[in-house]
Amino acid sequence: MMKKLLAGLAIAATIFGSAHAQSEKPTVVLVHGAFADTSSWNRVIEILEKDGYPVVAVANPLRGVRNDAKYVADILSGIGSPVVLVGHSYGGSVISEAANSDANVKALVYVAAFAPEAGETAAGLSGKFPGSTLGPTLAPPVSLSGGGKDLYIQQDKFHDQFAADVSDAEAKLMAATQRPITEAALNEPQTAPAWKTIPTWFIYGDKDRNIPPQAFAFMAARAHSRQTVVVKSASHVVMVSNPEPVARLIESAAAAK
């Protein structure tokens, strides 16, 4: 009798464990872009975690596409379960590269982000269509002792250029804490873009001054985006000013079959 009871409990535990595993939500991994940091995802994270999603915001090194993709891939390998990989701006180039190394990545979400074809660069895509005003707002490059140059946006131009739809106070903080990107990173060609084999979702603002909205539309169409959301009057930091639609799109990607 005891053996039958134990066997029944074991079967029930197996079934429950299997059902629980199937109901678990994928981990959302967020990769910020140039001139930003992990805090740019804070409001999106609040929504995702409230809805039960585990979240990891990666401190993107911003040193180069392949270098940064390897770093993100190392983080993905430690998760070991289904992942929705999300990139902002230059972070789109990084996730396009990093996702190739991990079979657990089930979806790619591009948030005002680059989705380059093999051989394309972030800088090249930015200039493919008219409208970007980033160039004149950059500060004089900082020469690095190990070679290369770091790029920043001038703090007094940061608000209008990068985050026009956030408050003055918040934009001032973002300008002071911005993370630099190497000039080489923006000019490093993509290799094998993961968006060719992994389903994609896109969201961007129609008032983006860093990357022309026409470029986003082009990349989304080319990647056969399953859903493309254009946020009216949103700046380049659409996830800061409009976290709700960004979080909802990520959740749509997470729920997709």
C-alpha cells in the first residue's frame, strides 16, 4: 500500500513539475545601447517583473559588436532556459550577433534599435536615410590610451538630441551618467544576423533624432517583423518615456508560439 502511495506521489510530482516548467515565463534579457546604461530599462523592468517575468539588464561594454556580443552570450549561457533578447539602439547590433550562440533565444525585440544585415554597420544604417542629427551633437572624441576613441553626446545637447520627450531633470541625469561607445563599435560590420532565423518584434518613436524612423521601418520590414509598433512623438529613448508599450511588446514576443 505504501509503495503504491509513494509511486502515486512520484507520478503526481512529475506531472506537476512538468506543468510548472511549461508555465514558466521566459527570462527577458535587456541590452542597452550607446550613451545609455541599464537604468534606461528601469520602468520597463518594473512592468515585466510585476507581470511575473524574470529580467536581467546587461551592462553592455560598448567596446565593439563582436566583443559585446560575446559578453552577452556568456550571460545567456548562464541562464539556460528560454530567453527573449531585447536590444536598444546599438544594442540591436549586439543582440543580432549574440543570439547566434544560444539556442534558448526564442525571440528578438528591437527597441529603437539597429538590425544590421551582414556587412552593415550602425553608422552606415544611421546615414542610409535622412534625418539623423547625432553627428553635430557629439563631443570631441576622447582618445584612449590603448588606442581608439570614445564618443559622448555633449551634455547641453543631450536632452533635445537623445531624450526630447523626458523631463529636463531626468535628461540632465541621463546626460551626466551616459556611457560612451567606441567609434570603432559604430563602424564594425555585422557578421551573421540572428534576425534571419529568430522571430523579431520592433518598436520605435516617430520623433527619433539619433536613427531616422525610415531606417527602423526598413529594418523591420526586412527582418519580417511579427509586430511593429510606432510610438507617436517618442524620442530615441522610447523605453524611458513610453515603458508601457515597450513592455507589452516584449510580453507579446514572450507569449508567441
